[in-house]
Amino acid sequence: MNILNKLSMIFVAIGFSLSLYAQYDYRECIDSYGNGDYAEAIVCFSKYIDKNPKDVDAFTLRALCYEQVEDYVRALSDINEAIKNHNKTAISEIDVLYARRGILYANIENYDEALKNYATALKINPKNTDILFNRANLYYGLENYSASDADWKQVLNIDKDNINASIGIARNMIGRGQIENAIKELDRLEKIDFRNPLIYEYRSKAYAQNKDYRKAIDDVIEWMYYDEIDSYNELALLYYAEYEPVYVLAKVSKQVVTANEEDKIYWLFLRASLYEEREMYKEAIADYNMVENLSSSPQISCYIRSGRCYNEIGEYDKAIDQLNKGLELQEHKNLYRHKANAERLKGDYEASIADYTKVIELDPMSNFAYYMRGWVKEFKNDFQDALNDYTIAIEIDNDYAYTYVARGRLYQRELNQQELAEKDFQTVLRLEKNIQKSGNCRQYALFHLGKINEAIGLQDSILSKYPTSGNHYDAACLYSLMNRPSEAIAYLRTSFEKGFRDFIHIEHDRDMDNIRNIPEFIELVKEWKDKTEKISAETTRGAGQIEIKRYVVKTKPLKSGVYEIPCTVNDLPLKFIFDTGAASITISSLDAAFMLKNKYLNEYDFRDRRNYRTASGDIVEGSVIRLRKIKIGDLELDNIEASVVHKQNAPLLFGQSALGKFVKIIIDNANNEIIFEK
């Protein structure tokens, strides 16, 4: 039993004891705490303490209330009073009070005082395993694994069958980097208690450190099964999904099929999140619709997320409809936020500004709402109002880099204040150091500061790590700004193919001015606008019933145990090795040179067109190329990225840059076939 549970039991004991004396006002205090009304409980206990200024248990209970509202200063003050006035009549045990004070000090990161209090508590009661647990976890957080081990071992001396203590020791092994030993120990513990979710939680981390992401995914699924789906394990699964996207979807889909009706809702919601991560928005909408149908009451989160997905596929009216359904149930800032975005994307700027204003009314600290409202005001040429909103957004959160880019451009382009613009761009360089999956803007700041090569190199790195639709659109913008139209249009095409649909933004995006009147640009945008108009009927027909297409590919098994797949690349017949472990399609520099020489590739298919060849004409190792068309039987994939390796005789590997396009892949060993579902 942990310290908090023990103190909660004290609540019950005190309430029962006091009820015998008909002190119903005290009982009301306890009821307020139990109902989660901590502010009311604090007021109630304060009135009682005014009349009983030395009541140890009242101070203890009010301290717990203060802790729940994260008022640690007052919580510490009350625990100090409880310890100072402790007597034999108190129900609260003195060792538990010292341990509680240790937890409070740990919460405010005063670890020395936390450890002193734990030591005092254990001196009073050296066999209190709850206190040993708390101290062992604190030592783990401080990376003092030896001290943590000592406490876990002391727990086992007291209770030799305490499996959580053994798990704690295995977790320390992971902290030390002793991964194989940790896995072996957790395997042993699984045989003892296979229902313990902590085993799977920590073993998944061990497997991930070994880069064995499939086993890590297996363990996260087990962790969810024996515990519950929460933000912590969901984030872990989404992270591992970046490495094994097909596998994780298959595993979650299996849970959707096998789970009971109540659990099915959680797995559907999780699968929808995975679809969103992969920009498979129609599939996500179908799952959110099924969640809504299975739920006993309307789900605000489904309206928010499905509205967001409809925005992503260009179905703005459907997005607004979904978000309005949510608003009929409850005013929620995220419903207004996504509705405002849909209205922006439709070009209804007045409605968009009004709804971003509603977001600000509901959450006055929403810097993002101010930033977006400023952006929409720029579309209306309300430059001074836009500047005011950007400045407020920065005052609320001065760490969000994109606002500085927006304000810097406004200073530069419309307000003729170059010095202030450069100051904002320099701030972006200071703030944004690491590549993110979305929202990167350092490359723009570099460009505006004249650091062109650095901007290109960074954009290449972003696309290499996260080849999403939004990042390809950013690349199109960057190359347009540099007045390199062929590359800009190529990146814009890829962004459309990956799902980018913000046509209103493209229409007003100043970054596109250098290519806006080029026939190729006009034709490309028109082509994808026309395609998008067809999506509505397709989405309506498919909601809840996404059509899965199956492609059966005959393969040739090789002696090494792998399969060879015949295919054509840009109409050139080739043979690939099917390799789920490869991060991307790879081809040898010899094959790449042959394809270039014979016009199966052109220079615009190379990501870094300036430096893809050496002086001798060889293709540079590590070059990233675009394969415009890969055909395997009836299956056709467009615009797949591939990496060039230096070995001239390296086999062609069919890896995750292609495999990640499929919902499911089935290997039929008996018939030497691979079945792709898309």
C-alpha cells in the first residue's frame, strides 16, 4: 500500500471515529475531499482547525487537500504542524507523516530534504515497505541506482514475494544500460505474474533501447491490456510506430477485432490516432465514427478529432458540421479552434476571426489562438491588428518560434522595419535547435537572414527524418522563396500526394509568389483541387466502411531465407529483396548511375540536386532520391523515397518507405506470396 492510500484510509478511520461523536461538520470536510472538491474541503478543514488548533489529523488531511491543488508550501506547513503536535491519540502515524513530508519536498525538487525525511521515517519504522518504495523510486529518478537497489532488496527481505520490488531492480538495470539482464529478469517475472502491467511497461523500454521495436510494441499492447490505455502508453506506442508503422497497425487492429464492446472503443480510438499520425485521415474518420456509434453518450473528443481530420482532407463543410455538433453539447476551446481553422481554409475570414476570439475568451492564455487570429488578419490586410495579435502571442509564450517568423515577415514585407524583422529571425535561431515532426521554421529564419545553404541543409534533414505532407509543403515554400521553381513545384506535388489540401492558404501564401503564375503551378493546383472535390462523395460512402484493397505478389524465396520481388521502377525492370527491417528502399550507386544515364532518373529526382554527384560522375553515398513509380504486379506506388548506398553490388531492399504505405502485409510462406493491403 502506498503512502497516499494509507492516508486515504486514515480519512475513512477519522470520519468513522468522528461520526461517533456526531461531528458532522468534520464529516462534510471528508466528503468534500472524497468528491474531489478540494477547495471546499480546505475551507471546511480550516474552520475546524480554527476551533481545534492542535488537531494532528485535521492538519494531515488539509495538507493532502493542499497537495491535490499543488499548493506545496501550505501542504508542508500543515504537515509540519501535524509532526510538531503529534501525540498518541492521533490516528495519523508519525512515520507516515515524515514520509509524506518527504514526498512534498520531492515535489518541489528539494531532494536532500526529501531523503532526510525518508531516513527519519524508516528509522522509526524500518519495515514500512511503502516508504522504501517511495525512496527507491526517488533514487531511481536521481539515477542513484545502487541506493535504489538497496531499498528494493530491503523490501524483498521483508516481503520475499513482492514482485514490484523485483521489477524495480530490473528497471535499475535498464537505467544502467544492462538491457539483456533486464529483459532476462523481466521474462522470469512474467512467468510469476503475467498480469502485472509494469513488467510489460519496462520491458518495452528495454526492447526499444535495443531497437527491437516489434517486441517493444508487443509489450506496450500487453501493458495496455492489463492496465488501461492512457496518454503515457499511447505516446509510447505512437513513438514506436514511427519505426514499425505497419506492424503496430496490425497489432492494434487485432485488438479491435478481439476486444469486447467496451474495450473496442479504446482500441478504435487508439487506431484512429495511429491513422492520423500516418496522415490516413479517411481511415481515422471511419474509426471515430465507429467510436461514436458504440459509445453510450456523445464523445466531444470524437467531434474534435474527426473535425480535424475532415480539415486535413479538404472537407471543410463536414468539419464545421462535426464541430458544431460538439458545440451543441458543450462550449470547448478546441471545437472553436478547429472550426476557426476550417473557416480560414474556406476563406471565411470574418467567421474564422470570430471563432478564434471565442477560443481566446475561453482560454485567455492561448498564444496559439492569438497567433492564428493574427495570421487570418494578415489575409485581410489588417496588418496593424495582425501585429498586435502576434505581439500578444509572444508576450504570453515567448518560446513559440513560429510567431517570431510570422511577425518578422510582417515587419519585413509590409511594415518596412528590417531591423525588427532580423531581430525576430535571430530569436527563431536561438529558440529552435532540434528538428520536430511538424512546425519547423528555423529554415525560414535562416533564409531571411541570407544563410541559404544552411536553410537547404536543414530542410533536407527535416524531410529525411519526417517526410510528411506539411514538411514537403514547407520545402516547396523554401524553394519558391529561393526562386527555384522546378524544385518548388516538385515538392508541392509530393505534399499534395501525401495529403496537403490547404488551397486557400496556398492562394494567399506570399512564399508562393515566385511560382504562382507558372503554368506548371497553376495546372498542379487545379489538378488537386479537382481531385479534392471528388473526396466528399467518396468519404460519405466510405464512412465506417473503408475499402481495403488486396494485392497478391508472387515472390522468389532465396537460400538466405528472404524473398525476392520482381518489379519495375520508373519502367525499368528490377528485383528487390523484401526487407521489413530496412528504414527505406535502398539501391546501389551503380544502379542509380545506370538509371540516371538511361533517363530512368533525372536530376530533379535527387533531393540535393546540387551535390548528388562527385567530380568523377559517381552518385554520392547517402543521396536520397524520389522513385516516381514502382510497379509490382497490379500494385503501383507513386513518389517513394529511396536511399543510395555506396556498395556497387549492394542488393536493392524494399523497406519501410514503401512498406509504410500499407495497412497490413501478410507473408504466405506456403505459396511464396506476399499480400499487401492498402
